[in-house]
Amino acid sequence: MFLFSDIQQYHRDLTDRKTSCVEAVEHYLSVIAKNEHLNAFVEVYAKEALERAKLLDENRNQDLPKAKLHGVVIALKDVICYKDHKVTAASKILKDFTSLFNASAVQYLIDEEAIIIGSCNCDEFAMGSSNENSSYGSVKHPIDNSKVPGGSSGGSAVALSAGMCMVSLGSDTGGSVRQPADFCGIFGFKPTYGRISRYGLIAYASSFDQIGIFGTNVTDVGVVFNVISRTDDYDSTMIQDHTESNPIQFQEKTEKKFRIGYIKEIMEHPLLDQEIKIAISKKLDSLKEDGHQITPIDFDLIDYIVPAYYVLTAAEASSNLSRFDGIRFGHQSTSPASNLNNFYIKNRSEGFGKEVKRRIMLGNFVLSSGYYDAYYTKAQQVRKMLTEKTEKIFSECDFMLIPVSPTTAFNLNEKKKDPVAMYLADIFTVFANLTGIPSIAVPMFQHSNGLPFGLQLLAAKEHDEALLQFSNQISNQQKI
């Protein structure tokens, strides 16, 4: 029977001939088949995954695999381009569209001999917090099928949580990796904006989007991050002067003590579930007892975070999605159109889902001449204030610790008819995207309702490796 604990152990088992890449792929294909009801995958690359596994087995010598991701089975969110494979952003407007190239992150995975096993369901164009806004239907929570898995990368989170792959990739525009990771009880990492190339990632909001990583442990997240965080000339927004990082050296125990801040307004927020509040408060007390410096932070901008985020992302989305008009890209209506404008309207009305239409219209509204200064300019000013506030916080703290989500996974259809309630589910995660800092969801606790939840750690820009190391440290402490 095939068992997976982490990439390092898997590579040792391959070297000792206790397992093979083919056995690994066959195992995951069987788990995918058993969990088809969860609707996590939109396409499974069974034949080619097995062929690649067989080739890797044949070419591998008796030494430890040289490639960092040799035989590692990885799933991709359906917004990340994989050459000669469909990429649809879970939208009817891109139905059957085939990618002509690899996203840079995917190419780096392939170069290190990873096996791509399939494409995962998501909210349409990554717009959602529950994975209910998909042309392929809703993804279900792996523990309780009546609950949502979180979004927009719900399929990627469920694929990993239910044991259908070793690692998965998602995208995080406002919490779309961290929130589903929290709901599903796994690690979800959003790097510093500009650390992973966005080339080949279908854009939602270009100044917010970042490819993120799901893992069952921090060391695997670190290995994948090291592989895909290479500089890339195809993405001008990447941090060009960042030194290529060596593999992260994780230490289970360290005597170093850190300055950890928490935001008082978040811990006292009326939306925060009491059990989550108590668990995180106890964790802060435990860290203090362990010798870390715990500092409360006053944050008077908390009520402006979600409105600023949705104004700016909707504005960018309305621009990015304008290319999907049925001529350059996208669905073409079969019903007759009286003129070109009517032709565009039919294509986009039939192709886009309700939530995507809502955000496009909101984006056009805040960018219109009469409202630009009142909404878009004000939101940019809030973003600048948040960035300045964040820089000040991290001049006094090494890390911030806050909840990931106000609640555990909620019921399917519970918030679908109330977009404001759905948007507020992102209240604790969008902050990291507005300011471009790295953040990770760390699974730690179980609620009395039986569902998992964890905590969110944040660090200053480009302190991704330090954030992963500290996340590994406190998650190992939790196991003891």
C-alpha cells in the first residue's frame, strides 16, 4: 500500500525501491476515482501521468533523485496554463480553450521532474470564497459534504486534503489559497507579491494575484516554493533584485525568540467565532510562555480593508476580462446579433456567470468619470495607508498572528444569495494582498462542530523563507 508523508521521505522510498512513481500515480488515480463526488477535478491526466511516471522510473538510477520534485504528484488550479491542456478558469466563456504554452511556474515544476495529475475546479475566474461560482458545479468539503471547501481555489485544497495528490497549486488574490486551506485543514501559502511569476496565470486582478501553494506540511511547501520562485523575464512585476534562495533549512527546534504582533480589532471583531477567538488567544499565551514577545497592535483601518479591496480588484477585473469578447477569446453566441455591440453583449452575457458579471459592472462603475475619484482614488489612498501601516508594524514585529477566517466552513448555498456576507468572509485575508506581504494558513485546531481551522501568520515583504521556517516551528510544537 502506497503511503505519503513528505517529499523527502518519498524520495528515500524511491531510492530504496520501496515504491515507484508508477505506484504513486496509480494510488492517486484510485483516490481521485473514489472521491469523484467531491468535484475537485475538472480534468484528470491519467494516461500521460502514468506514462511520465514510467519514464521517470526507467531513468532513475539507484541514487537519491537529483531533481527536487522527481515524481512528485501535483494538481493545478484551472487558471494556470499547462501547454496542450484545457484551461477554462471554470467559465463557460473559455469552454474547451487549450493553452498554447506553459505558465512559468508549471515549466519549473516540469523541469524538476514533477508529475502533473490534473486540473482542479475553482470559482469562475477566481472570483469567490466558496467554490460555488463554477461552470462545473460546486466543490464539496472533504469532511462534511454539506459544507463549502472555501474559494476560490477550493478544488486544489480538496484535492490535497482528500489525498488525491502530494501538493497542489492555487492562486491567491484575496485569500483564495489561505481560506480554503483553513477550511480543509492543510497549509496554504501566499508568497510576497512578485516572488512567483504570474506568466501563464489567467488574470483576475493583476496587482493582487499570486500563485500559492497547498501542502500537508511546511517542508513540502518550502521545496515547491524554492522551485517556482525563480526570476522570470516574462513577468515584469517580479522582484528582480531578489537573490535566488537556497533550499530552506528547516529546524524543528530553535532557541530564537520572536516579536509577534496581533491586531486587537480583529481579535475583538463581532464576526469572529468565539471558539476560534479562544483557540488563537490561547496560542498567543502559549507563545508568550515560550519566551516570545507578544504585542497588541492598534489597527484603525480594519473597516476599510474589504471595501478598498473589492473596489480595486473589481476595477482591475473589468479591464482584464475585457479581452473575453467572443472574437479574440471566448464563447460566441449562436443567436443572431443586430450589430457588433449586440454581438459582444450576447457573447459575454451567455459566457460569464453571475458573480463575474457583478464584479465587471462594479469595476466599470468605480472607473467611470463621475465616480473615479470617489471610489477608485479613495481605495488607492487606503491601500497606500495600509502599506505604510504595515511597514511600521514590521519595523517593530517579526510576524503577525491573526485568524484566517471568521468562521469554519459554512453550509453550501448559505451565503450565495448575499454577496456582502460572502465578501466579508475574506475580511482577515485580503489585507496581505492589498499590501503584497507573504502570509500562510497554518492548520492547528478542531472546532466543536468537527471542522478544522487554524491561524494565519504574516511577515514583511520578501521574508517568505523566515515565515515558512517559523510556521514549521509552531506547527511542530502543536504536534508535541
